[in-house]
Amino acid sequence: MSAAGRLEEYRRKRDFRSTPEPSGGESRGQLFAIQKHDASRLHYDFRLEADGVLKSWAVPKGPSTDPGEKRLAIPTEDHPVDYLEFEGTIPENEYGGGAVLVWDSGSYTNQTTGDDGRPVPMADAISNGHVSFSLSGQKISGGYSLIRTGLDDTRWLLIKKDDKHADARRNPTSTEPESVISGLTLTEISEQAGGGERAHS
Ligand code: MN
């Protein structure tokens, strides 16, 4: 399927006359972003570029740097590549309404191998439900796995690998809450939009 075809669900859910979110973008290689999103429930959106789109998972607690912490990751629709830098406030009447900031971003390398030890391309690794990669971000680095659990596609786990970047004492989602692009917090971003601090529903 083309990148445009993969973005059909993303585009169907949004009115681009109303939301400031991007509608497309050109592939730029193996990049990732983790967005903090104050939707009806606060969560982190973990996105990896593969095949011209951003493969996406909603991670309620965000990534951990502790290999002993498995974080639930719920697949969401493919997003356009230009979403890597998207930060702002989605109107409340739009899908996913609420403030978004880029909590971390950088490049990644695919480290997925098959039973025979050979590299597995990202798209295949994702459809197999077992992806292994190394991140090079500003807050998060080193190896992680995304593993599908169960038979349906609704529950995955994001797990830190036990490497030199593993650190059970770090808790970057609470100690480093601000954007890596603007330095702003979610509250500051929603205040910029003129909405002030919004009540959590
Ligand atoms: Mn989200």
C-alpha cells in the first residue's frame, strides 16, 4: 500500500480546516518521536518512521528506562511524517483534542532479526508483532522492544533492553516533562492557544 493509502484512516478522522495537525510529509529516514498528548486521557504517542509513514502506538505511562517495567502500548492509526515535529493544541471538537508537545525525538536503527539471525525489515517486524530497535534521542536512548501480546492487535508492550542506557532510577517522564523543541510544558502550550489550563475529563 502507498503512504497515501496508509494515511486514509488518519485523514478520515480529521478536518484539516479545523485542526492544526499536518496532513502529509516526505520520508526522511529512520526517525522517531514521542509526543505527550493531553487528550481526554493523558498519554504518550510513540512513533517510528517506516515505509513513508509514522507507525504509532499510544503508551499511557510513556517509555521507561527500567528493563523491569513493561509499558502497555496500544496501536493507533499511521500518522504522516510531518507529525514528527507537530506541537500545538488540537481543538476540543476534533479527534484527539488537547495539547501536544514533542517530548523526545531522534533517529533509530532497526535491530530486529529472525530465528535465522538475519535482519527483518521494519514493516515485516511490525506485522509479525515483534520489533527490536535502538533509539538515539535527547531523553531516551538504547535498545527497546515492542512486542504484540495476545491474538488481536490491541495490546503491545514497550520494553527497555538491559544495555548501558538502562537505568531503573531514572524517571524521565516526571523529571523532564518539557518539549525538546520549544522547552514548553503542556500547560504552557495550551495557554499559548488561549485556552488556559483545561480541566481533565
Ligand atoms: Mn495521542
